[in-house]
Amino acid sequence: MGIRNQVTAPEVIATLGFIGTIPQVYESILVDFIFQPFAQDIVGRIANKKVFHVLELAGGTGRVTQLLAETFTEATQIIASDISEAMLTIGEQQVSAPNVAWQQIDIADIPFCDNHFDVVICQFGVMFLQDKIRGFSEIRRVLQPGGQLLFNVWGPLEENKIWQITNQVVTKNLGPFPAAFQKTSPFSCSSAPIVLQQLQDAGFDNCDVESVELNQSIDSADLAAQGFIHGLPFKEWILKTNPEQLPLIQNQLATAFAAQLGDSPLTTSFTALVFNTIK
């Protein structure tokens, strides 16, 4: 194992994101494996299919967006957004629909007037908010009275084995993730009671939450390791901490995946929490 490069944690965390080639690998390997089935689940939960204004936040490379375009008629205006320009670029290439407009948006500062949208939907995005109550408050502000908020987040780490293995392998090589990362990690919203309290503090009442478990497969453990290391901000964490470890960590991850989840294909289950509330 190489010597760890002691980089100041806040400086590293501040620059992590879906940048460079990460979005391309995310789309080509991880979306079908992880995100497409949850996209189908969450879009299917939209109560009113006859609405006029839909806002998608943290839309990534557009899988939820495509389903929204297929669900609603051209009379419904869909704003698909993400904070990452690189993700937006791929999303615009993936989804071509006359009623979809793409826009760079920070959930903590949504550039629309009060009471504008009938539906706000977000797939695996609110976990990354520094100030979650502020983000939920912004969403509530732009929702119409009676408008629906739908979002999903990852459930507990121990119920997402492939994520748990990845965390173990990465931290074994690079050390524990700093506290700054924990606040905006993919599992920062894995406690339903905490998120429900944050929603209540932002003004949302009577929110429903459901745990959804889906089983998924991918061709090989090697392909899964490639996706997790090169298609997620883990790559930036490794490159900024100890870049020489990148191939070693990827190989260790592939070996661990194969040993614990099988190979050719690899099969695992994912657990998400789905939150559904009306303003």
C-alpha cells in the first residue's frame, strides 16, 4: 500500500463532483445498473398526470427526464436541471423532447417565483445538499399549493451491500472519509426520521416515506468496479488524495465484488427511501 498523501480534507471535499469524464462513465455503466429502475419507480408515483409545470432537480444524465417526457403530453412544461454542467451536457444529448428545457440550478437557490410548479421531483440528489432544510424550503416555495414533492435517497448503508463494499475498500486504502464528506455523502439522508424532521422544519407536513428494495445485475464484477471508481466522485477523492492508488483500488474492488456478490453476472440489491408529500 502506498503512503497516504495528507491533503487538507475541506479542500478535497469542496472540489468533489461529477466532473471530467465521470458523467460519461456514470451514464454508460451505472445508470442502467443502478438508477433506471428507481427512476421508473419514482415517476410512477406522480399522482396527477395532468399538470402543466414540472421541475426535476439533480436530473443527472436524464433517465428520470426521459420518463417524464414519456409520461406527460407536450402541454406540460418540464424543467430538467442539475448543478453540474457536465451532467447537463449529457442529459441534453440523451433526451430530446419539445416540452423539456434544461437549466443549471442549485437546489439551495431555485431561480423561479413562488407557487410555480405542480410537481417537483428529485432522484438521489438531496443527499448532496449542505443545508438540507434550506433546500427543502426552496422546493416548498416554488411548489403550488397542493403541489407534489417526490424524491428518493439511499437507505442505510448496511442495506446496500455494493456501496458498503466500496466504502470499505476505498477507506482501507485512503483512510476514513472526513466529517465534511459525511454531511453530503450519498448516505447522509439514510435515516428516515431525520429527513422527515428536516421536511417538517421546512414546512412540509404529512410526508409519506417508503423503503424500496430492487435487485439488479451487471455483466461482471470488473465492470461494476470500473463504474463505481470512474463513474462517481470516488475517483476525484482518490486522485486528490493518492492518485497512484487508483488502479490498485479498482482491482481490489473488483475482487471484493466478485467474492461477495458473484461474477458474470454480479447481482446485488439496492435499498432506497422514497419520500412523497403535498404542499
